[in-house]
Amino acid sequence: MAAVETVQRASGRGIWGWMFFDWAAQPFFTVVTTFIFGPYFVSRMASDPTAGQAAWGYGIAAAGLVIAVLSPVLGSIADQTGPRKPWIAFFATIKIVSLTLLWFAAPGSNLFLVVLLFSLASVAAEFSTVFNDSMMPRLVPKEEIGRISNVAWGLGYLGGMVALIFVVLFLAGNLETGKTLIGLDPLFGLNPKLGEDARFTGPMSAGWYFLFILPMFFFTPDATKGIPIGPAVREGLSELKSTLAEVRQRSGILRFLLARMIYQDGVNALLALGGTFAAGMFHWSITEIGLFGIILNIVAIFGCWIAARLDTAFGSKHVVMIALVMLSVATIGVVSTGPGFTLLGLIPLSTADSGGLFGTAAEKAYILYGLLIGLAFGPVQASSRSYMARSVTAAESGRYFGIYALAGRATSFLAPFMVATITTMSDSPRLGMAAIILFLGIGMAILVGTPYPADKPRETLR
């Protein structure tokens, strides 16, 4: 065990500034990736939902491959240069520009260019997160890390929910009436028939991100300045090589990273493709998808609130295991539900449609499974982050969070690629989505044997 590292607690403004990064970042994932722009791309930009899901899946896979290759390199270089904020600012610029340009993704636009912009935004978002996460060990003592990680994640879901509610109530117009859910004309004269309500989520998320990352820049303490960028690149690459050799000697971290590499692949695919799957199966409108997302985010906030306490009391591993079980059960339910049935027909459902929102029994069953996903997908990520932060020192946090991102993305192209490929070959989005279950199950099986010392305060896992 390494020597105990004393961490001076940051000011309240500094900690809240760091947590507001999640609030700033989440609308991209909520309204662009999952619930509004992604389903719009699949259901209205592409020639058919199957081709749309495949194209969206390949875009996610391409972004994941870039993230997997470069995250550990950038993390090691950041440890040498010192401050994380310049890196966050650089990638924030790429993300903001890419999201803003999604406004031009009208029906009939070039799908490749739209997917490219989305992939660039995804890469920039992930790299920014690597550097933000690596600041966490400097902010609070290790015994508080699980709490602030889950609170920050819950704050992110609250931000995503606020953005989604705004879209559903004031921007997303019905294709037949042109009115929003509360009977208003969409703000800014947006025309839903041209997809402008969905396209606007790109620049809206960009503006939100810019505004709410400012508290982190103003108040959160950063590492002291290190060496210039040129020598830092050489030292960082050299250090990365030694770190990859070193991590093989830290068996607990190695096993955890291997488990996360696999289960996070399934989690990423489920979050990215769950909304598009529902849009294709039930032909949900933007309003219905948005309401589904609001429900999930409300439940996610509650899940993170519970997990913050469980993580502190019982440790990160317990929280991650419980969340993976819930996600596995929910995914089985989701892919086994269709018009008139759930659990592959073991439970028949009425095909009658009440005519309102979520009017069929199958849609209501899908929402129930979605609630289970909502409870679990925040804690599985927040407690994974706290597990890692408890396992390393502040001085090595950049390179280890780079490897952590690598573990979360090393095979992240694989699950979307399998979903897209199986969907294309079988012409069945349901069979494609079923591949996610395999990733969750294998990751969970590996995590069972991961040791617990990283969950204990002020210890470094070896």
C-alpha cells in the first residue's frame, strides 16, 4: 500500500464549480444523443429506422475508437503539463462548434457529415470529462469522493431533465398541429416539419455547456503548472508506457478496469440507442420520446441520491454491482417487449390503443423497464468514477483517469458495432439491441472477483 496522501478540502465554491461540470455536460447526452436529436436522425433523416439505427451506431463506434486510443495519451500528458482547465477549454471549443453546426442537419442532409459532427462532439465531450474527473482527487478526502461523485452525477441528470422539459414544452411541435405539448407555437418560430425543433437542440446544448462550465473555470482549484507542452508530450508518452506496465502489477485496479471496459460498453450502447430503439418500434413523436426522457431523468436523480449514501456506507463496488443487475434485467425486458407482448410473449399484452400518449400496454411496459434503467444508469457510472478516484493519488490521477477512460472506451465501438451489424443482418432492431445484455453480464462476472480495498477511505489499491 502506498503512503497515505493528505488532501486539503477545496472551498465550497470550488467543489460546486466542479460538480456543475456534470450539469453543463449532460444536456448533450440527454437531448442530443438519446432523446431528441438521435431519434430524429433515425426516424426522419435516414431512409428507414433500421438504416438510421445502423448509421447512428457506427458513428458512436467511430467516436469510441478515437476516445479509446487518445484518452490515456492525453491523460499522461496532462499530468506533466499540470493544469487541466486549458485542456477542458480546448475540447469545449470543439464540442460547442460541432453542436452548433447540427442546426444544419435538415431532412435530406448528408448523413455522413451529420454523423461526423456528432462524433466530434462526442469525442470532445469525453476528453473534457477525462480532465474534469482527474481533478476530483484534489478536491476532497477519499472518504467523501463517492458522495460528491454521485451528487454531481445527479446534478447532471437534473440539468438534462430541465433542458429536456424546456424542449418538450416550448420547442417540440406536433407534426400535425404544429403545437407543443402545452398548446403553444414552438419558440423562435421553429418549424417541426423541417425538424427545426430537434435540430435546435444542438446549438441549445452548446450554449448551455458554455454557460455552466464557467463556475468550474472561475472557482475550482487546478493543479500547479508543470513543464512546457513539448517536453510534456515526450514525458507523458514515456510515463504512459510505464503506467501500462505498472497497472499490471496493481491487480485490483487491473481487474476493475477490465470489468468496466466490458460493462461500460453495454451501458454506453444502452444509453445511446435506447431512445432510437423506442422511436423505431413504437413510432414515438419527439414529444413522447421527450416525456420518456423526463421520466427517466427524474428517476435517475433519485437513484443517484440513494447511491450517494450507499456508496459512502458500503463502498463503490456494491453500488456498481446492484446497478448492473438492474440494467441487465431492464435490458432483457426492453428487447423482449413489442406490440402485444413482453418477455418474448410469456406475458401477452392488449394491442388496444387508448389514443393518448403511450397508449398501448406494450409502451407502458417499456416505460416500466425504463424506470429500472433510470434508477441504475447514474449510480453505475458515478460509483465507478468514485472507485477509481479512491484507488489512485492526486499526482497520478491524470494518467490513471486516462486509462480509466480507455477502459470505458477501449471496446466502446464494439457494442454499437454489434448492435448496428446484427440489426442490419437480421433486419431486426430488437435482435441488435439484445447484444447489450452480453456486455453487461460479462462485465458483472469479472467485477464479482474485484477486491474491495479501493472502497476504504485513504487507501490506494494495489
